[in-house]
Amino acid sequence: MLTESDLQQIMPRLPQAKRQLYLPYINRVMEIYEIDTPLRASAFLAQIAHESAELKYMEEIWGPTAQQKKYEPPSDLANRLGNTQPGDGFRYRGRGPIQITGRANYKKYGDLLGVDLEENPDLAATPQYAFSTAGVFWRLNGLNELADVQDFIAITKRINGGLNGLAERQKYYEIAKNVLGSEEADDFAFSTPLAPPSEDAAVDEQAVLPRGQEFIEPDPADPTTFTDSQDEMNPTVKNKSSRGLGSRLRNWFR
């Protein structure tokens, strides 16, 4: 089980209040999605540390930039993201420590979690669902299996679509492995047994977008005014379903 001290050492810039707020959600999500060995946890924490600038950003900063304007229909990128209505680009901007982006992804991950993220996109920036979407993404893309063999490059490509920020990701990875003691897997393991790779592990290449803090942080040279990151919102949940993993999460945090 990840401790507050572990998280502090891996993400030293994360304020104590947020560290204490996020820790139970991180632990629960790692349990549910079998991120349950030091190698798996190290890779997961390293990637979300970089993607969110140590959990500073739970929401993509909006300009809109030239790239963000392409989220709006009509465009090829909007088509890929399932954005069909004016304003969908902003409405379904990246949220969560591994940012889900686009109407289609909000529906996909919401359906998997049993919550209507398509109708309530702001929920994807709240701790309860932000870490859950990251966990679902991790499992669907077979990242536990890559973590087991320490193929950190492949993990980065599946999350980022490229190798943006690789050096920083690797720095977090080495720190996390040192903190969690990757040679002592039994000391970290949760009660849930490891599962073999499933057929769900295939990568949806069309859903991958270049993400990460180098994308969501404002460019100091860009005069565009950005909105603040929304990382502690907690609006009322509008449930679409009470079944599945989303139900398990809601029951645990109730």
C-alpha cells in the first residue's frame, strides 16, 4: 500500500493537503486495476507525475491554442475525438492525470465506470473519477504487462503517442522504484492476485493524443490568457449506471 511518505518522496512538489486528499483514491485505483507490485506502481506513478506536473493539473489549460482549436468540429481531429457539436472541444478538453479528451472518450470511460461523464464532463477532473479514468486507461492499454518487463518506453508511447518528456518521466520512474523497493514485490502487493493479460490490452491507436504537462502548461511567450486548472472540484454525481467498477468505487468512497 502506498504511504503518504512514499507519495511525498515521488512527488515532492505536491502540497500536503492534496497529498492527503489524493492518496486514498490512488491506493484504491491501484488495487482495483492490479497496479499491485512495485514495478507496476512505479511506472504508473511516474507517468501520472509527469502528465499532471505532480498532480498540479487535473484539467487541460485552455487558450484556446492552435492545437485546441482543432478539437472543434469540423476537423479530422474532432472526428477522431467524437466531437460533433460547437463547443465540444472546450467541453471535452483533457481531464484527469492521464487526460481523457473528446466526447467519444468521455462516453467510453464513463460507460466503463458507470457514470455519465458525457453529460457531466467536469466530474472527470474530480479525484474520485480522475484517478479512475487513469486506472481504466492503464488496464485497457496493457500497461501492467509492460511494467512487469520494465518496458517504460512502450508505456510512454501508449500514453503520450510519442516520447515527449521522456527524461523527466524516467527520473520519476527511478525515484519511484527506489522509494517502493522494486526488488521486494511481496512487501508491496495488495490482496488482489495478479491476473494474466486480457484481450482488452490492445492499444486503441486512434484514441492516443500527445499529452503531458509540456502540452497543458501555458507557453510563457504566448499572450493568450488561460484559465486555472480545476483539480479539487466536486460537483454532484449524476449516475448513468450503478453497475461495474464505477459502482465499486462509489461504494468504497461513500
